[in-house]
Amino acid sequence: MPSAPALLADSIERAGVPSVVVDTRPLCRSLLRVEFELETVPAIAAEPGAHAAFRVAQTQFRHFTIAEIDPVRFRATIIAQQHRGHKGESTGAEQALATWAPGDHVNWCGIQVSRGLRWRPNSDAVLLGDASTVGLASAFARRALRDGCRLTGAVEVEADAVAAAKHLLPAFEVLTSQTLPGRGLDAWLADFGAEGKGAVAPLYYLAGGAHIIQRLRADLRFLGVPRKSILSHPFWAAGKQGLG
């Protein structure tokens, strides 16, 4: 989770886009939907894959991908994955998110699109990721529909989130996370390649855990997918969270 000295964190937060929480809704134990009304919507925020940092503690920020945005109504939605500690307890960031309520003022800081997640119009694509990518998958699905592109793929989530993810992501196959995270995605991609579909899509987007991305990238290279056709960005690595 990104951190900064308190004085710098204050400055970063003041420079953010002011917003008001409109609605918070737990979709399941591990996914939280939060809707905001922003004071203004920067053009970059409307790009699929755009994300913002939110201050969750005195010196800590957490990033979330914008799942849905309406520039006309100045409304934006995030789908936050509720990370848990080793014993199943909520982390400090999750406790901060749980306190958000309608009417709360929250600043959106550092809105940007990561280089590895830039949407390329007029290109069919496959997106693979874990539960931290539900918001990203939702944003990409909306843009693909608008652009007339074919987007498919798979998202691996905890068992409690399967129903919610299927409702949010009808274009994707939703997999249940097993003991070893990412193994479901490995199997999905193996089947995808075995069916001769490995080279169908011009682009592959990989997001989520860094170790999962590394394995998927290796699998894609084995299937003959060119390096330039594989775009990726890690949302988290062991022991820390980044984007959500």
C-alpha cells in the first residue's frame, strides 16, 4: 500500500479531486461497491483502466480502479476488494473503507492510467485477473461494448464473491480461487490454448497479483503470443496491496 510522510500526504490529499460518497454497498464479504459524486471529472478519469489513490490512514493511500463513470452526472464507482489478514481479520485499509458513509467527503488523488493497462480501441482482447481486477474488468467490458470490440477472459475470486462477480461481469468466466491463487486462471488459459484460441486475440491484459501475472505471461509466450501483445500491470505483491 503506497505511503507518504504525513505532511506530504496532506499535500497530496489537498491536490485531489473533491467528492462526496453517495452510496456504499457490500456485494459480498470480500467486495464493496462505493459510488461517489465528484466536483469535476478529469478527462483521464473517463479512460478505462484509470485509477485513483484514496487516503486510508495518516500516512497511507490505497489505489482503486474506476469501475464505472458518468462524466455528465459527475458520478463514479469503485469495486473494492476487501483484503483480509492472515487470521481473517480486516486490515487497517479495510477498516477505513468500512467507515465511509453517504455524505462523507473523500478526495480522489493522482488519477491516472497505468501504461500496462492502456485501452487500445479497435482491438479484440482477453483479460485475465484475480479479485482485485473486478473493477478493471467492469470498466473494460463497458468500453469494449461501446467500441464494438470482442472482450473475453476470466476472473478468479473467492467463493463468496462468485455470484456477485458473475452479475457484474457477464462477459467473463468467473472462477473460484483455490488454495493456490491463480491456478484457476492457469487452467483456464491452458484450455483456451488447447482449443486453438491462444492466438485469436491481438491483445492480452494481465492484472492482479504479480506472481500470477508472471505465470500467465510465461504460459502465453509458450502458446506463441508475441511479447508486444501482452500488456500487464501488477495490482499487488506478497505482503502488500497496491491497486484494488
